[in-house]
Amino acid sequence: MSGKRPHVVIVGAGFGGIKAAKLLAREDVDVTLIDRNNFQLFQPLLYQVSTSMLSIDEIAYPIRTFFRKNKNVRFMLAHVQGFDAKNKEVITPYGHVKYDYLILAAGSTTNYFGMNKLAYSTYGMKTLREAIHIRNHVLHMFERAEREKDPDVRKKMLTFVCVGGGPTGIEEVGSLSELVYMAMKDEYHGLDLNEVSIILIEATDKVLPMMPPDLRDETVRILKKKKVDVRLNTQVVDCDEDGLTLKDGTKIATRTVIWAAGVKAVPMIAKFGAEVDRAGRIIVGKTLQVPGHPEVFAIGDCAHLEQDGHPLATIAPVATQGAVVCVANVKSLIKGQNKLQEFTYHDVGSMATIGRGQAVMCKGSWKMKGFFAWSAWLTVHLIRLAGAHTNITVALKWAWNWLSGIRLGRIITNIPDNRDSNT
């Protein structure tokens, strides 16, 4: 970097961070993009990795590849430890990174709503590692259950619980049902798949709260058809190795609890020292600036901005639209202009897939379900994936799964190393 041009530091390489970096790459500025991973993760398809539909390189894209032609963009693989707002520095294990402008786009992590013990007894659905853990664990449960003689232990192994009735939970249990009852139904000759239980737990009285009632009812109907036990108005209070404990005292014996009940900002964001909400998100102004720090912006899942009386949702379109306004305001500040744009989110609608050939979607009063909604869901997600290679391979896998139901991603990767074994 020249050291003469304005230096913009972006913390986080999610949807918002990458979008901001791409826009700034065209400008006469130097950009440093910091992330603890060397890839951008397409989180909406994590559930397909966890249920053996896709492989990791199909939902993760190397960050440096985005900017191979942009000499003014530097990527730094590092974990941000904190901030020195007074001296305008980001603190990493490899030194302090000075900035003229800072964009916080670090995303979110799993929210356990104060029940932090659940972090050690459940499986989250926010990172690539967690999705791989779920895939390995589910496959291990079937392998172990086939050789298990105790029916109670076997039943516990074959009971799979997902907590959270939002899009992540709905898509996870729908795909898990198809993995069990379609892809694997003829492969475990020593198992009776009638012993399998797939349970979706939601604390409120409805799934997919952003959807109209008829689409929510359709979602529950399809899930039940897929042999998913949907339990509404059901709250979790504890979970350990023996199973899940509900608020009414009911216990569910299981070895698998997937937590998809909510998100919060990554804890690092609070270290900046600005005011945050209950989910740890920085409360920003309409220009996305952090109060008291006009050179600092927060976007996406780590920013709290209310619109129409409610905080904006933690979804990719909010992050990418916020990045556009954020970069425009950074450019205005560089030019010495005081009039900045205010961010207004333009709703692009909501959608969720329930399984092969089934989805629901809506935007305002317009809504759609079934095969056409599923086709639209496929198209939207293909467009958002990074790279032509990924688009082609994912489209082919989806097409093959639609025709055959086969999932060849059922590879257990956490195999013990037996090099020191005498057996």
C-alpha cells in the first residue's frame, strides 16, 4: 500500500464485508480486509453440508480470489482481538492495523439466550466446522445404532432434535428427513428406520414468523408428511449428554440436538466500546455510523438499526444493501462532503425450502409455494453463489438429487488415526 491514500479497514468477510470491499476496490483507496477464515461462507446452504447434499468447497469461496486483480485490496488472515478507537487501530495478534475509516461487518454467532451450557451440549449451525460436525455426527449415529443391541440406547441414537422454527431449522429438518428416508433407506440392513425420530422444537406458536399464516400451515403440513414431529409452544431449559429437558419437565432422550434458535453479534464487536443491544449489535445511526465515531460504520448482523419500529433482520440482503450505502458514505467523507446517505432497507421478500420440490416464499401480499417456489429458491441461491464453477457443480448436484434422491456427500471425515495402534 502507498500509505498516502485513505486506508479503509473492513472487519469481516461475509456478505456485507465482501460487498463493501468489491465496491472500494474500484476507488482510489487502500483496503485491508480482515477475517479469521480465508474464505467467504455462503451460510444459507450450511444445512446442505450438514445433511450430505453439498461439499464444503461448494459453499465456501477463497477471499483472495475475489480480489486477484485489485492491487489496492489486501487480505489479512487474523482474529481481531479488540480496537483502539482513540488511535484508530484494529488490534490483531500480528500487530495493530491503522485505519482512516473502519467498517465493522463481522457477522453473527449462535445465540443461546443465556443458557450458555447449551454451547457444549448442542450443535450450532453458523460455521462450516459446525456443519461438518453435524454431518459426521449424524452418520456416526447410524453406524453405531446398527450395531447397538440395547433398544433404549439405539432409540436415543436415532432421535434427532432441531431447536428453532425459522428458515434454518425448517430447512435442516426437511433435508435431514430426506437424507434418512430417501438417500439412506435401503443401505442400513440391520436397522428399522421406523425407530428414527426427527423433532422440530419452536418456543413460539408458529414457524417462519415472517410468512403469512397459510404458508406457515403449509410448511408444517409438509414437514409432518416427511415424518417430522413439529412441536410448537415448546421451550428448552437444559440439555446434556442424556438428552433435552423442556420447560414443562418433559425429557427427550437424544444424542443429537441442533441449535438453530437465534443469532447474536460476535462478541468481538462489543470490544469497540459503543452501545450495543441485547444481541450485542452496535446501535448505529441511519447513516450506519457508530455514534461518536463518524469514521466508523457497522453493517449487517453486527449492526442494530430500526426501520418501521423493528430492528432490521440479520439476513444477507440487509448486509449487502447496507454495504452499498456505507461505501457511498465513506466516499463522501473522503471528498469532504458532510451530507451522507441514510440507509433504508428495500425488502426483497422471504423464502425457505422445506425439501425437494417444496418451498414457500412471499413478498408483501404476493406469495407462492410448492414446486415453483422451490425453483425460484434454487435460482436465487445459485445467483448468489460465488464463481461459475460453484454454480455449475451445485446446479448439477441439485438436479441429480431431484432425479434420484441420492446424496454422495455422506463421507465421515473425523476418522481416528490408527497409526499407533497395534490392531
